Amino acid sequence: MSTQTAQPTQTQTKLKRRKLKKVNTLPIQSKTALKQQRIKAFLSKYSIQFDMDEAAIDLRTMAENYQDGIIPSLDITESVNAVLGLPPIARGSVDPRNSLNFPIPQFAWVPIDDVAIDPRFQRDIIPNHVTKIENDFQSDMIIIPCAVKDPNTGKYLLWDGNHTRQVCERMGWSYIPVWYTEIDVRNNISQQDAIKALILHAGKSFLTINKKNKRAVSRYDEHMISVECGDADAVAIQNIVNSTNCQINRAGTNGGDITHIDHLYEAYNLVDHNNIKGRYLKRSLDFYRKTWPQEKICVIMLGMARLYYLTEIQMGALPSPQFDTDLGNILKKIYGPADICHDESTGFKSQFISHFGSLGAHPPVVTSGLILTANKHLTGYKLAQPESNYPVK
């Protein structure tokens, strides 16, 4: 007697399909959501929170979580992995000293006459750049040149650090430090092919390091490093910024945020009759914070510093504190926000362009606009002559 397998009913089939569909349509998290989860999990270990994203990880604030202010390499690596995801190769799994997959870099103190240049993978030498390095030369602050070792001549052919080599020569050094690689010449590779491989390796190295992957130091990092290492001007600027309830940021939108650091230094470097720096910067920041307390700092700050500077130089005295209040009220009444005050479509810049047909150097344009506006709407204040005259609102 044969047995028959019971066939599922139509209702059972529909329920099974719904169950499978439910399993197969579980929500897939986006890369952004996964990154945010990793960052949140990483930051949960720290009592003092800090900014983390692809653009920058705030190491200065992160360091406040450590008693000695020193961040271990592993912790920095984990912070980067939280942003980028897992690395392509497990940490610490490769010993480059014993790798057979690529030429092993080596270090040597090389006689200066054993170093040479192959122009096929080097740019022209720039004497002015040699002078620039030479003016700041310190023996413990040089970048170690990189080279390939020529199998024909035995010379160390630099693909990075040629200007450093020249400065060391001009300083009388008989040896220079070199970080170099050698081409692996095997039985199945001719000397000619080995040299071709060497030239290709050096050329790619030069372009990768100097054009593709060399990241310039940002103005923000330059300032913060200068402050923390005790540079006198940088410390003075930072103290002025702190005293005016402002803050220097890499990028910011809050009231008192300063992101254009060059303007900060330009205002600071305006010196009075006694060759003292910083007075005009301090007053201009006080003016800005009183006039636009909810706004980030823009070029109006530099314009006001130059207004104070030119007025004291030309007239022998600064305008009274009441001038700041009166001018601030006028600017807010005419323009509103500080950005509108100097904007190329609505502010001083646009008025300058309408009159002259093109825009000049913008700090003098803004300074002139401030002086012209004060002269037009206020009385009783003697100010410097504007650097240019054009109609203002």
C-alpha cells in the first residue's frame, strides 16, 4: 500500500511565502549609519567627548582623557578605524623587515659624494627654496632624504629631499642620512631591466609623495602647534582670543568662532606707535562680539582692526568707545548680519565693484567701507582717510 505526502494548502503556502519575504527584506544599514554606530561605540569609552569624522579627529581634546596627555598609537588607530571601518590587513600582522614582496627600506649615513640626482625622476632645484630651508636650518629638524641605490654606480639617487641635501652640503656636512631601497636583481632579470624598474619605482615614489599624498599643514594646526609649543606671538593671539570669548576652530558656525586664522594674524601684527602688537585685534574682537554676538567672525574683524590702526597712526588717537557702539548700531540697521556687510552682492565689496568695475584687495576695501559708512552716518568722530573712496549705503 503506497503512501502519499500531504500537499500544503494554499493558505499554508501564502504564509510560508510571507515568512520568507519577511526574512529576506530585513533592513540593510547604510554605510553612514554603520560609521555612526562605530564612532558612538568608540566614544563611549571616553568621559571627555571629541569630534570625529573623515575630515579630522580632534586629538587635542581626545588627549584630555589621558593623565599625561599622551595618546597611545593603538587608541589613535582605533579612532581612525571607527571612522573608516576595519583596515584591509590586520594590525601588526606584517613584519616589513622580513617581507619578500617588495624591496626593504634601509637607513644609512651616506658620504655626501655618494649621493646623486637622476633628473628623470626629480624636479628642477630651486635656489630660493634652498635659501628658505637654510634660514630655518637646525641639524635635528631635517627631513631624511629618500633614494634608490643605483646597481650600476652604487650612487644613492634621491627621489625626495634634494633641497635638504643641498642645504646639508652648504652647511658643510660630509655625510647625510638617507632612507633607501635597492632593486632586487635576480637571475631572470637583466641589469638593464633592473635599472628600468628602479627608475619606474623612483618616479612613482616621487609623484606619490610630492603630488598625491603630501598633505599641507593647515593654518589651524600650524597655530595650535605654535601655541602648545610656546611660540610667543601665537600664545599672545590665543590669549586675546580667549579674553574676548572667541574660539579658534577648524570649521565653525557658532558665535565667536574664528576659522580664518590669517586674518587673525594680520590684525595682530598691526603695531602701534610703541611697536606693540595686538591692541587693535583685541578692540576689534570686542567690537565684533558686542555688535554680532551670535555670529562667527568674518573679515569685518580685520577691517575694524585696520580702521583703529590707521586712525591712531594718522590722527594720533583712537576713537572713543562710544564710536564702537554707534557704528555697530548703524551697520546692523543698514545691513543686519556681518556677512552681509562685506558681501560681494550686497555689501562693501559690491559697492566697490559697482563704482570701480572690479574688486580690489578686500581688507582695504572693507576698511574703507567702514570708514565711509561712519563718515556718512555719524558725526563728531575723526577717523583715518579711507584707502579708496566709493559710494556706500
